[in-house]
Amino acid sequence: MEEKFLTDLMGVGDWIRDLCVARLPRKMAGFTSSQLRMIKCIYELTRHQREGIQLKTLARVLAITPAATSEMVENLVRRGALERRVDTRDRRAMALRLTSELEEHFIQSEKYVDALIEKFFSSCEPEERHVAADVVFKLNAFLRAIDLQEGTK
């Protein structure tokens, strides 16, 4: 049973990612999985840091070299997915952000997926919703704890 659960869980994650990628504006299609990972990371980090993030922060979070990060960022800037601005906190550094078009795509995709998930859960019994929410919360906390532990090694 656990193997099927994990397979199904990964399938849900793949489905959500593919659904969001399929909704990308046509000119932004064709990102690699590494580029999508970087884009999602920048989106998550800049939600609460509106001025953008520095390349060194992005490299640390993604656990890749600053050189590799710089190369990927340059490619994404050329493709119109990212923009660089002088960092208002440190004029010597550049701050990275998604373009407003791509940021809006993420916002709309999240709303779309949220609506689909809400539609699904509205067909479930209240107890099923509570159990599912508890399991997802516990799994998320467990995975974050592992990520934090491994990040300190």
C-alpha cells in the first residue's frame, strides 16, 4: 500500500506541475526542469522579499555553484522570464525577480489549482478532508525537517 501511495502522491505533484507549465504563455514554453525549479524558487523567495533576491542567495538555496546559477539566470533573462535590477539594499549587487508577466502566471496558476483542489475536496466527506489535510501537513513538516537537517551538513 505504501508504494502505491508514494507513486500516487508523486503523480499528483507531476500533474500539478504539468498543468501549470501547460498554462505558461507560449513565448515562455520549453523551460528545462532545472530552469523551472529556479523560476519556482525565485517566485517563492520573492513573495515576501518584493525587491528581489541576490544571485548568491539563489545559489545557496538551490545548492548549486554561483557560476552555474549565473549562467542559468543569464539564459532566463534573455528568454524574458527574469529581470535584474540594482539591489536597493546593496547598490553593488543585483536583485533578481520574475518578470511581471511570469509572476502573474504563477498567481493565476495557483488560483486555478486551488480551485480544482477545492472542487475535489468539496465532494469529500468532512472527515476525509480533515484526514487528508492532517496527512499533507505532517508530510510537509517531515520533508521540511529533512531539508533543514541536510542543509546543515
